[in-house]
Amino acid sequence: TGLGSIGLYLAENCKQVVGIEEIEPAIKDAKENAERNNIKNAVFYAGDVKDILTNEFSEKHGKPDVIITDPPRVGMHQKVVDMLLELEAPKIVYVSCKPSTQARDLNLLKEKYDVLKVQPVDMFPQTHHIETVALLELRR
């Protein structure tokens, strides 16, 4: 979630946006951004995704239509991968700042998902850093 930028941008096209971010000050900023922009359908939780994204959490907020994940450089924890596979959201958008860990995680998600597209984004020109955005679709 970070500051809530992605979720808040999409909020007008969603019934509900639920954000999880480990860095508590970022959650404070996300809530403030939602308030400043009069966005009423976004809620944010501070903590580690692997501890928050549980069956109980899913029951409380409903089954997601789309999951947008932007994990740290180390990639997703196995518990998060397992929960994503269990949730079976029709689409996952996976934003990554380290293509090698993204590739590892996509390989784990291929059990139920097809990768439709991967788009590199050069947000840091003249450096070795690259962002990649992958679109996954639940296999029927």
C-alpha cells in the first residue's frame, strides 16, 4: 500500500479498497490521502501482510476481484503466496522492484494463475533498478 497511491487512484472504480502496509507512518499517510481526496471506500491496515491476510480477514472484507501486490525486494512470504492461491481472486497485479524475486513468486503462483503480461517500467533511468508489473489471471 505505501501511501495508498495505487489503491486510492483506483478507488472510484471499486466497491472497496483494502490496503495493508508494514510501515505504520505510511498507513497514516494513506488514510490522510483518502480523507483529503474525499475517498470513503478505502480502509488501511498496518502490519505484515503474512500476519494480516488470513481467512478471517478475507471473510470480513469479502473475496477480492483484484489483488494488487507490491512486496519488498525479498518478494512475497510463502504464507502470502499460499493465501493468494486460496483466495483465488480473478486477477492479480504484481508490482515488483526486483524481477528475480518476482519471477520466483510468479513460478509459485502458476499453480492456479496464468501470467498474461509483464511490463518493465524504467522509473530510475541510468541505474540498474527496474520496476516490473505483471498481470495474472486465475486459470478456469
